[in-house]
Amino acid sequence: MVLYKRRDRFNKLSVKIGLVFSKFGLSPNQWTAVSLIPVMIAVWFLVKNDFLIAAILFIISAFLDLVDGSVARVTGRVSKKGAYLDTVVDRYVEGIIVFGLLFATLPDFYIPIYAWIFVYFFGGLVTTYVEAAAKEKDLTHIEIKGGLLERAERLFILFIGILLAIHDPLWLTYVIVILAVLTNVTALQRIKIAISK
């Protein structure tokens, strides 16, 4: 019952966001493209180890990611092409963040940090690819969901790590290590779901 109430509140907030931002005259797809701008700027601040500004820019990007869908709903412009573009841009956003992490000055943890970053990114890619591959091979016609970490959880945990890095970059290293493990566990969970259907 509580979840339904929260969902209803989120839907009301989404409508308000859509009404406000639809006045700017940008289409939902244009808002999707705009969400890339702050995350690209954030890379510069990651390189400079300015984790606070990077975190703020990631929050702005995440908010803009909500705007496109909200504007689409209130203007009646929801479309499959828009949903597809949104999904593709989501992958770019995560990829851009990971690219920035490669150039941040982070301590190693048993193996070089760039190896952990690669394992984390690879796990996220496979988690996403499992669904597309299952549909391509005709194993399923429905979305494969589940597992420990969806994209939203991955980015939220990473955001927490970036905030912790303001005090000590080692915390961000720990978070990346955790993500490297959990994203691949999630991928394996989804593979199991796909082959068990």
C-alpha cells in the first residue's frame, strides 16, 4: 500500500516537472540530448579531482533524465523512438562517467583501479546486453528484469562514492570495487533468468 502511495506521489511530481519544462519549447528527445551536457562537463571535474562539482553535475544530469519522460507524458509525445533514444543515451551517460573515472586520481586496491573500473563497466554492459541477446535468440519476448543492481541503483551507488571521495578518494575506490563485483553478479543472475525461461 505504501509503495502505491509513493508511486502516486512520484507521478504527480512527474506531471509538475513536465508542465514546467514543456514551457521551454524543447521536445522530449531534445531534453534527452541535453542530459548529456552536464555529465560531459563533469568529466573535466573528475579529472581535476573536484568530486563535489562532479557530483552536482551528475545530479543535474539525472534530473534532466527525468525531464524528457515527464515532458513527453504531459505533451502527449510518448513514443517508442523516444524511449529507444532515452535508453541509448542512458548508456552513453554511464559510459561518459566511467571514462571520467579512468582519469581521476584514485588509489589502487590489490589490482590497478583502472582494472576495477573496466570490470564494473563490463558488468554493467553485460547486464544490459543479456536482455537484447535473449530477445535476439528468441529465448524471451518480455523484458528481463531483476538481479541486484539496475542502472539506477548502479548510478546511485556510484554517486554516493563520488560524494565520499570529497573526504577521501579511497572510498570511491571501494565503491568501484563493490560495483565491479555486484554488476557481474547481476549479469549472471539475468543470464540465469534468460536460460531458465
